[in-house]
Amino acid sequence: MPNCFQGVRLTRLLPLILLVVLAWFASGNLCVRADEIVSFDATLQVQPDASLDVREDITVRFDTPNRHGIKRFIPIVYDRKGNNYTLDLKLLGVTAANGQYIPHTTNRQGRDFFVIIGDPKKSVMGLQQYHLHYSVRRAINFFENAPEIYWNVTGNESHMPVDNVVARVVFPPVQEKSQIRAKAFIGEEGSTQTTPYSLELNTATFTCGKLSPGEGLTIVLGLPSGVISRPTQWQEFLYLAADWWPIVVLPAIALSVCFNMWWFLGRDALKRQAVAVDWEPPKELSPAEVGTLVDEKCDLSDMVSTVVDLAARGYLTIKELKTESLFFLQNRDYEFKLLPHSEKQDKSPLNAYEQRFLDAMFKSGFLRSETVRLSDLKYKFYEQMQYIEKGIYQSLINKGMFLQSPQDVRQGWICIGFLLFVLSFVAGTMQTSYGIGLIASSMIVFCFARTMPARTRKGCEALNQCLGFQRFVKLAEKERIRKLVTDDPTIFGRLLPYAMVLGAADQWAEAFKDLVQSPPDWFISNGSGFRTNSFVRDVGDSTRTMGQTFTSVPASSSAGSGGSGFDGGSSGGGFGGGGTDSW
């Protein structure tokens, strides 16, 4: 009984299964039927100005419902020598076979120029003919002044098959056919399969049969030199500028942005004015801060001047020692002695970076030494220098001389310049002109980086006082100096660090020559006699040696296209191309 039931059930299902199979085959046959290009007829007229006048007659059979027309797309941007090479394509008209206007729109999508032909409100079926008329410049290459047309007629990106293709190139007449070279390639992109062509004295005709989707016809035609004229140098320059515009535009943008940022944010709050003579630097600024304020940069000499300044303010003494060692390439070492707390120190308290400086000199772990030699600080002090530098910048900000650390401002702009420099290599792989333009832009940013820090109004006033003291040192009269020494016998040693950071130490020594008979009590020389010039020279030598020592770092270990179509041409090469699809 069960077997009979299954047999009856299977018999009833057979018609249904057969119906499904027939429907499937029918739908398959319908899917095979699709839109196709019945004929693609193109005429390229070579103009005397080396442009091409192109006319395309495209006949399409629409078998798919709800189609409105065709999309013709042509590449106009190519890669040549690592940069874009752009054709100048202008659409002159789109008509039907009878010359009637057909609605169409154009747009640019990436490298392609699109012409979308048809009325979106109307559907088309059966045979439809479209006539496209456009002109193209820069589509003719010149090799030793001999023109060559290398043109992809149908394109290799169509999704519709093509039954028949005819392409004609009309050019100024030549004397003999032997002066004309021609080739035609068919098939998928890269194919070297050829197709027949015929030549006349002023016409070359290329034909091919059926092309499947993805296949195309590409023609190459070489003419003798003198048949057409090359574009003028001015035209070639304009085309070159259009292709390489990033080289000019990107640096111009960078220059504009940097200049405006400098104009509104990078200039001092007050304009630089004539500097009056001032016999003393700003009292609220240390020598290191003065040196940093003047050039907006904390140099090594500015930081080392802190040692001399601390000695002049009664925190330590500097003793010159003779040694047999050539440790410093000279037979001198220096001993620093920390002085006990005094009333003099109370009048000039330490700020944060100065306290760190003293601690770095006289502390070793948790122990504090009263004396230390400069040679003992070698390879031990360098780690503190960056913190001392930041402390000097922060002190100037706290005193209202800058709104931001000049170092941070410069580094911020340098980072931007470095980022542009790195991006230039990334962009350069895609387009050389972008790479060069970004490199030039990064150089502009690097140049502006040093000018971006800006002093506040208070900083500008303090700067004028610093420059006034510098002018006083260089122009001071002997009688004026004599009176200053009488009023303050310590002025020579007390203000010497300021003269050093302002680059006027020699003039300072010369001004006090014969007026100061003994060295400051904070510097103990190993020599005999005292002269201001030799003393300043010795102090300068000591600060240079200190700078070398403070920054000494222990050595670390280490362990060991524009080519001819006749030379390597193929289907899909040259200008033109793209494809044609229905929509």
C-alpha cells in the first residue's frame, strides 16, 4: 500500500516538475537576448591645428525593456611619466539619424568623460541610431615631429557586443602611400591580434567584425612630418600647466596659509621701534631668559649662562683647576662649590628651572655634595638639559613674555611640514606633480616655522630693554662706566652673564678695563694677575667646556606613457577608449 501511494504521488508531480523546467529554459532564453551595438562607425578628421574632429554613428538594438538610451564614456585622463596627461575633449552635439536633437547630459567621473544620451522619461526599443560629434586636443603624439594617431575606437569596457566596426581617419593628403604607417588591433585589452585596413593618400579605413563585451578596436596611424603642425609652445605650456598644476597651486596655498597665520598669530604684539640705551637688563629676567627672549630660542649658551648667573647671585663659586689630563682637550677642570644660605640669596630667590639646575649639579641620588668637579658631571647631566630648557620656556610664559612656548610652536609647524613631506611620497606614487607640490609646500612650512613664535606686549617691552642694554654695552662711555663701578663695585661680575648671552662679553670687558682690579668673588682663577679681557676669555672658555660636558651622552652599542603604438602597441592602448552601454 505505501509503494502504490508513492507511485501515484510521483505521477502527479511530474507535470509540475516539467512545467518548472520549461519555465526555467524559457527565462534562460530571454536572458540571452540583450541589447547590442549593430554598427559602430567612427570618422576621425585630423585638423591642421593637431586636433581631432570625431564623429561616431552608433546603431543600437534594444531588446531589454525599460531602456532610455546609451552611455558613451571616454577616458580623458592618462598616466604619462608618473603624472596625469589630460585630453581637452569638447562635445559638439548629439543627434539622431535625421539630425534631430536628442536629450543628453554630460559629467566627469574619475578619469572618464560621460555622455548620457536619452530621455529618462521615455523608453526605447528596437533599432536606435545616435550620432556623436566631439573634438579632442592633445590626442596626437609627435615623434621627431612625425605625428601619430593612437586611438581606441570602441573602447574595451563595453558590456554590449558589437556586430560591425568601421573607423576612418581623414588627414591632409600625402604624396605616397609608403609615407603612411598603419596598424589595427582587436580583442581584449593587451591583445596584439590585428585586423585588415586600407590606405588612400588622405584616408585610412579600418574594419573588424563582431566584438564581444570587453573587446575593442584600436588603430595606429603614423604620418610624415610636416603634414600637420605641432601645437605652439604657448599652447603646450598651458597644457603642461594644466597637468602639473599641483606644483604651483599647492605651494601657493601653503604660502598663503603660512603668511596669514604669521600675520595674525606669528607677529609680536608691538612693532619693533628704535631702541633707547638702557644701562641694565630687565630685573625680572635671568640671563638664560634674556637670551631666549631675544632670539625666541633657548640655546646651549643660554642654559649654561645659568651657572655663571647663580655664581654671581651667591649660590656657588667656580674654581679653575689645572690638570694633567687632556680630558677637555686642554689642561683645565673646574670645581663648583655650593655656598650656604645667605641674605644675598634671599634677595634673588631661585625659580623652578634654576633649582633643578643646582640639584642636578650637586645631587647624586639621595646624597647632596657641597663640591663637584665639572669632569664628574660628564655623562650625568645631559638627561637634565631638556627639562631645564622646558623650564626656561615655561618661566617666560609665566612671566607673560610669550603666550605659548616658542619651541612648541616651532615644533608644531615642523610636524605639519614633516607630515606634508611624508604625504608627498604617498601622493607622488599616484601623481608626480602632487608629490613635488607637497615637497615644495613642506619646505615653505619649514621656513615659516622659525618665524611663528610671537612675543606678547610685555615681552616686546622687555626685549627693547634687553636690546637697550646691549647697545649700552657697545656704546657706553668710560665716565659713565666709572660712575657705575663707584655706585656698585659688583656690577662687572653681576651683569657679565647678561653681556655673554647678548654676544657683548668682549665689549663688556673692554668697557671695564682699568676700572676693575680684581675678579668677582665667585670665580677663583688659577692664574696670576687680573685683567678684565683675560678674565672674560677664561669665563667664556669655562662655559664652552661646561656646555660640552653637560650635553655629553654616553656612546651606545650598535649591531651590525606616451609611447608609440608601433612599438609594443595593443588593443586598448592609446587615447580614446572607454565604452558604450545602455541604460
